[in-house]
Amino acid sequence: MSDNNVEKEAGPPQESSPVVDSQEPEKRKREYKDFGHEEEGPTHAKVDMEKAEDLYDKEKVDLETIVVDDVFKLLQTDENGLTTEEAQRRLEIFGPNRLEAEEQNPFLQFLSFMWNPLSWVMEAAALVAIALSNGEGRAPDWEDFVGIVLLLFINSAIGFYEERNAGNAVKALMDSLAPKAKVKRDGKWQEIESAELVPGDMISFKIGDIVPADSRLTEAINVSIDQAALTGESLPQSKKTGDQCFSGSTCKQGEAEGVVISTGPNTFFGRAASLVGQDDDTTGHLQKILAQIGSFCLVAIGIFVIAEIFVLYAGFRYRYRRGLDNILVLLIGGIPIAMPTVLSVTLAVGAQQLAKYKAIVTRITAIEELAAVTILCSDKTGTLTTNKLTIDRNTVRTYGPFSAEDVILLAAYASRTENQDAIDQCVVGALGDTARARAGIKLLDFKPFNPVDKRTEITYREEATGKLKRVTKGMTGIIIELCTRNKTEEIENRLEADVEEFAQRGLRALAVAYEEVDGDDPEGEGNGFELIGLLAIFDPPREDTKQTIDDAMALGVKVKMVTGDQLAIAKETGRRLGLGDHMYPAKVLKEGPSPDSKFRSLDDMILDADGFAGVFPEHKYEIVKRLQGLGHLCAMTGDGANDAPALSRANVGIAVEGATDAARGAADIVLTEPGLSTIVHAIRGSRIIFQRMRNYSIYACAVTIRIVVCFAILAFAFKFDFPPFMILIVALLNDGTIMTLSVDRVLPSSTPDSWDLAEIFAYAVAYGIYLTLSTIALVAIAIRTTWFFDAFGVTLTNGATSAAGNHNDPQLHMVVYLQVAIISQALIFITRSHSFFFMERPSFALMFAFGLAQLVSSIIAAYGDWGFTQIHSISGGWIGIVWVWNIVWFLPLDLVKFGMKATIIKYLRERHIKALAKETAEGVPIVRTQSRVASINESLYRNRVSFIRRAARKVGFGQKVSVRPEELQRFSSIQAARTGATLARHPSRTAQAA
């Protein structure tokens, strides 16, 4: 029995009976809609085959549906195949039958990671330290230079490592192509490398072979093709003469011959590979956020650097090197030097935590995007469902004296118990104990499924009674014709209604009939078949899928089914899973909503839809791309090569357990356990990680404002020249402590996260200004008064009891260093909490790192006396003063946070809500979060990519297969135009002679 015997039972024979009375109305023709669709026969090309301009019009010619004779004319070939000479000529025209992957120069790729705003600021600081600092008898600032360059290279190395692993998808797809092919050349069959196939070749394949190129069958003997990994169809497909077979699909039964119609990147398989990574190699979401934060820091630094240039040089008449040291303080202190490293460590730790849930993260920045995902687009076959056909016991229909269990048992008798196809396997599997399929009976004769009879039949002897019996199962229309014993009008009406109900629910119908045989001859006539039951076959959802979908929705993530299966099947699966049944066929993606539809645009329809059915790779890709264009971050799950383009395009591609290598290569997260429950764990985990990154971002921006504004004002007000190296020490100690945020205790949000940079920058400015005031007040009291000296008995260098005479006393520098280091690190406890800082317990690692950093800072203050920088150790009295001072200033920081929430943050959120309401009223879809939209920051990253590509082209590095956006539609029509037009432009000499 064919793996797809049921799929091809869509054209039932008409019922006929002799007319007894000429006035009796003709009996109504019955149509058993087993699957809710009808087969379409081949058509002729609607063109004049002698006119090239007509011949290759893609609207008139479709190599998939035109009759095979026209295919031969179009491709200028015949059933004897091509000559070796002609095949070689076409190989030069069409190229080899393999996928080409883009190869980038590793060195240029590494350099490209130093082309972004954060790197520019770091590079500027390094140049100032090493190149511009020469002069006035002093050596370049090697200490600062080495520290900055080292962190810059670490950042680039992390990015380089990640991107080098992103090319797996196309390679996996390429490796899936059949390495060998049986082809007819010069009238003889021979085996060649599949890469040498060209359009017009005659090929042959049999059971177990991978189809080497897209082809139309010219001969098919009981052929069944498994193309689930390409199209998403849950069953292997029976193929007959004239049908099309896709490259990369597997022959499960029979043998066939065909003519090649497309090869390499122009095949269905190749087009899927070409889509992988398209439009996805510009920049990721997190990289754009980093760019915007970097731009914020750059603007802040730029404003005060320019101010210092005018004030210090033009106003105070500073010497060159003294002014440059002050500028270097702003550059080093203003750069969130370790931000890429801190965030990478946070993401890496998160990836390790997700691995505990059997989720392998192949692109760590996808974790951040998963936290912001608003829509999860999921493939059905093998993802939401098990991809294993099952008998639905609750819907078994009976028409005779047999129970539902009896019907299943008798159907199992009429099934193979070895070398099973998908139908036989699910019927026998429904018994629970497969041994029952032959228990108590003796097999006398078995007729397997064939495309003509479209049924199986068994004749057996019942061991208990010794009676001969016969059971058949198969296509409904065929089986009812055999049922002479109980084929009544009532039974036929019931059967027709049941089949119609199954079709509407997307269930495949399998009829079962039974008869007894008189005598001992297995070939003897029986007493007539009796229809005893109708089985419903479906691909059941995974056990945990419904709960997973419910959990995802509770987290604010909308789930949409995107499947290559039929619409009725998709709706039934959606109802069973609680997804809903507002699903549409893929053709609406091209035609748009109907004029009488409630939707104003295709985008409205896509947003409202619970899913789409009958989709191809380009459809999945287009759905994800449109949703992203509406401002949503999308996750896509899948398991086959047909899912690879959408997995690559999605913000987060998730390959489920058992996925093909192509799907794994295109995905960002690979699940290694069955089911989708891991996705919910991953979403929750990603939101925890997101909160950690957000907390750090507020902290980093606040420190930038704090350093830049504070030391610029100190220079303007007191001509205070702080040593640049000590700012680098502050930055290193701060970032060393902040690394522990990667394991900090935070609570995930209940809705999708988004980077509200206006809020982050507002908090940062408020905290930064407040901390600036704490330092300026300390310095002002030390310089303008003698209070510290009188009240606490402390002194400065050489026993001085005032800083009025020397604003740049080395010990005053150390006091400022300690005050800045301590309270800057303490700020993290404010940014990590939503309430009072002591209400949310930090992790042990963060507390330990903070304590250690404060100890180190205090030790440096107590004993540091380095000749290459202008500092000197201070007494325990000064250390105590600084600690008490910082505690006094730290406690009101929570009040600053609450004040911001009640005023500026509240205003920003209300303004955002009003803007969304206005857009919605005007018919513009609500946009939660920015994703893949044009911005200055994205363009900066695109410049990086375009820069590297231009450089690669100039030095002659690899080329990439390209697919223009206007070509993203059903591939066969396009290939008809391409192949035919190419051959028309390059006719063979034989054709020219003719």
C-alpha cells in the first residue's frame, strides 16, 4: 500500500446502475471528498511554440503543469536525453547542479567589527593616548593605550567568532544534495556526479534514492516521494507520469524516469537555500541597540570635549599636554569600554543556562531578541504535531454490527506488518500491541496497495472457527462500490456526510469492508463485501504543545501556524490546540484580502490570522518579513529545509528536535528534546537575561554622564586635572564587578520586553547628574573650606591642611578616585531594583564582587603611590570620610528613581501610549518595538557590511547566489522563464541547423 494511498483518493468513480424506468430521475453522482481537494490535470502551454517571446512568458508557461510533450519542446530535448556535447554546453550556461556558498575573507571580516560607533570612540581614545599625547618631554600614554586596545580586540574577537559560525545553513543544504545521479546521455544510461546535471537531462531513480534535480516524470511505477522536509506535507506523495519531483526529496517506493527542468540554485531546494540569510546580514537587533547607546555616549563625550577645548585652551591658556590629559579623561571615562564584553558574557551565561533545558543557542544575541519576541510563527508538521499519522478513535464511524475496536482490528488485518508505509503503520499501531494484527488468523492471500485499485485486501482463515474471511481497506469511493451487501441509499448518505465532515475537519478518510468466503479456496468468491467502518487519520499534536501555546500566550506571545499542509488540516489542528481557526490559504499572500473582506490590507489580515496553510518557503519568508516590517520581533520554529529561509529571516529561528541539518544551520536556537515546552523556558530565561542587560545599560550610560559631566565641571570650576590612568582603573574595577550581573537574581517580565532607550537615557542622566553633584560637593568643600581638616584631623601632601593652594594635590586626586570608584559601583544596586534597593536581594556573586572591588579600591587608596601618574596614598581618616560621604549620598538615590518614575518616565510612557492610540485610529498597525527599520544606527552597521563587501570584491573573494525580491513567488513559473529564455538565447547548433 502506498505511503500516500489516501492522498490520491480524491477522484472517486461515479456510481451507475441500469435505468429501469425512463422517467426515473438519474441517480445523483456522489463525490466522496476524502481530503477536501481535487487533482488538477495537466494543461498545455498557452503559447505559440514557434515564438520565443511567447514561449518564455512566465504567465503562460509553467513547467510544473504543462504537458510533458511541451516540456520537451521547451527544453529542446527528447526521451533519449542530451548528447555529451550539448550537456557540456548547457553546463556552461546554467552552471553546476549545486549550491554556492559565499566565502568571506577572515581578515577583512575581523576588521569589519571595528567599524561601529562604540569602536570609533574607543579607537579615538587610543589614538589620543598613543599619538597625540607626545610632547613637552613626556612619553606617550602607553598604559591607557594598551588597556583600550586590548578591550577593543577582545570585543572584535567575540563578534568575529559568532559571525564565522553563521554560514552553516547553506552548507547543510548543499550537503543534502544527492552526490550521484543516473542519467541518459548519448542514448545510454550512465552514472555521473549530480553536479553535472543540466536542464533537459533524462534521469532515473528508485526507492531509497534522493531526487538529484527538479524534474517532471515521464515514467512512474508505483512511485511515492517523501518531500515533507521541502514542502511541509505530512505524508509522502504518490507520483504518476507528468508529476513533478523536487530536488532533495527521497523516493520511498517504486522507480521513475523524468526530465530535468531546473538545477542548482534554481531548484525549489536551491531557492530555499538562496533565501537563507537574505536581508539578514546587515545587523541584529542587539547590535542596533548597542549602536544607539554608543551614539548617546558619543554625543555626550563630544559636547564636553568641545567645551573643554574652548575653555581650557582658549580660556585658561593651558599647555598642549595638560589640556590633552583632561580630554583623555573624558574619552576614557565616557566610553562604556566593556559594554560589548559584559553583554556577551551575560548572553553566554544565559546560553549555558538554556542548555540545561536542552536548548542549544547557536547565536547568542538571539537570546536578547527572544525576550522581545511578540509573535511566534510555527511550522505544523513535526513541530506542533508528531509527524506520525494516527487513528482518531473518537471519530471512528461504524455502519454494521462491528464496534469501533473491531473495525480497527479488521483494518489492521488488511495492512502490512513489515515493510510498512505510513498508512499501514498507523493502522497497525492503533492496536497498541502490533502482534494482534496477525494473532488468531492464518494469512492466505494479501494484495498490497496499487494506484489502480487504490486499496489493500487480505484473505485469511480464522483459527478459532476455521472460516475464510476477507477484509479490504482504501479509498472511500472504491470501497463503497464493492459493498454489495449493504450499499443502500441510507448508508451512502451517511457515508457521504461522514466523509464531508472529515474533509472539513482536515481528517483523511479510510473505508473498511468485510466479507466471508465459502469453501476453502482463498481465490473463491465471497458473500459480498459489507461496509463496516470509516477511519479518520490525522497527524496528532504533541502532548505538550497545547500547554506550551497556552504558556506562550500568557507571556504575551501570539502564536501563528504556518504550514505547507492543507487548509482544513491546519484549521483542525488549530482548534485542537486552542490556536483558533482564522486561517487562510497561501494564495491570499499574493492576491490580498477580497474586496468584501473586513481587512483593509494584507498586513491587517496577517496580523489577525491564526495561521496560513499551503505555504511554500517564500511564503513563510514573506510572512515573517511583513510582520517584522510592522514592528514585531518574530520567532519561527521549524524542522525541515523548507523552513530554513524563514528560520534565517526571523529574529529568532528555532529548530525543533529531529530537524534537518539545513534547519539547524539556519536556526539561532536548536532544541534537542521533543516538543516545544523548551521554548517557554527559553522565553522566560531570555527575559531574565534581558533585565540584566537593561540594568547594566542604565548603569553604563549613567557612569558615562557622571564621568564626563563631573570632570568637565571640575576642570572648569577648579582647573582640576585628574590623572587619565586612574579613570581607566575605575572603569576596569566597575566592569569587573558588573560582570557578575550575568548571574544576578532578577524576575522576568510577564510581557515581551523592549528597549525603551528614552527611559534608559532619562534614568542615566538623572543618576549621572546626582553622582556628579556628590563629587563636586566633596571637592568644593575640600578646596573652598577647611572643614574636613578641622573636623577629622586629616591632611594632604606634606601635611597641608587645605587644598586651596593646590587644587591638583596628588592626595586630593586619590580622594576623588576613591569617592568616584565606590559610589559608581554602588549605583548598580539602584539600577537593578524596581523598588527600594534593599527589597530585591542580589546574587551572592554580585555582593562578593562588589565587596572585593571596594576592598581593592580602598587598598589602592591606602597604598597606591605610582610614579607614572599624579596620585599619592591617603590616610585611613580620608578613607573613612569618603565611605561615610558615599553612604550619605547613596541612600537618597532610591528617591531619585521614584521621582523619575512619577514625573519624566510617566510622561514618556503616556506620550508613547497616545502616539500608539493615534496610529491605531489612523489605521496604522500598533508597533511595539523597532525591528529592522531604517535608522542612522542601522545604516552605520550597514556601512560596515557594505565596506567589507566592497573590499572583498576588490580583492576577488567569493561571490554569492542572489535572488531578487520580485522573484519571491512560486518558483516553477520563474524557472520556466529562466530556463526557456536562456536556451532561446543560446540555441544548440542542432536546433540552429533545423
